[in-house]
Amino acid sequence: MGIKIQLRKGFLTVIKHTLNPLTRRLARLPFGPITIIRHVGRRSGKLYETPIMAMPVAGGFVIELTYGYDVDWHKNVLAAGGCTLVRHGKEYAIDKIEPLDAATGRAAFPPPERTILRLLGMKHFELLKIK
């Protein structure tokens, strides 16, 4: 395994055990941009909650995959064929995921966030469709 892959795995592990618990608490507030994605582990069968940034759009939500497509929560959602999104205390069943190009994905976010996403070079977006 290359050093770059080891560093990425280490970084994601640190985020998982430090930042994620804090953002999960913030996501339970009745306002704000943080959303919880509930998914089932593809190997463990355990229920997990992962904080993400999601913007509501007609028929679903647009998300930005900050760490790309190769993260466990995303693999779990794809393997299960869906998930539950919790935003502002309301649950939404998601049963379809569609990739979006970067320009379309960024356009779903308000101007300040859109600018930050563009400046940071974020390019992995998806549309999560409500069942």
C-alpha cells in the first residue's frame, strides 16, 4: 500500500472519530447545512450515521463528496441501494443516486458556498432522489 493511500486512510480515521461526532450533534439542530445520512454497513450490517452537506432541490438533495467516491459510507449506500437522509429533524428515504457534473452540483448551493466549493476545486457531486 502506497504512502499516499496510508495517509488518506489515517486522515479519514481521525475525521471519523473527532469531527464526525461533533457534526452529528450539530446536524440534529432544526437549522443549518449539516445533514445526517443513515446507512447500513455492507459487511457489518450495523446502522451508521454520517454527517454530510446537502442542499435541498426539487425531488431530492445535492451532496458534495468531499473525500470522493471511495469512502465507506458511500460504498454502503450504493451497496444497499439507498439510505435515509435526516435534515432539520425530518427523514427522507433515498432510493436513487445520480452523479452530477461539478457545475450543476455547485449551482445547487447558495453563492457563498458555491464560491468556496469552486475555489477548493470540489468536483464530486451527486443527486440523492427522494423515494
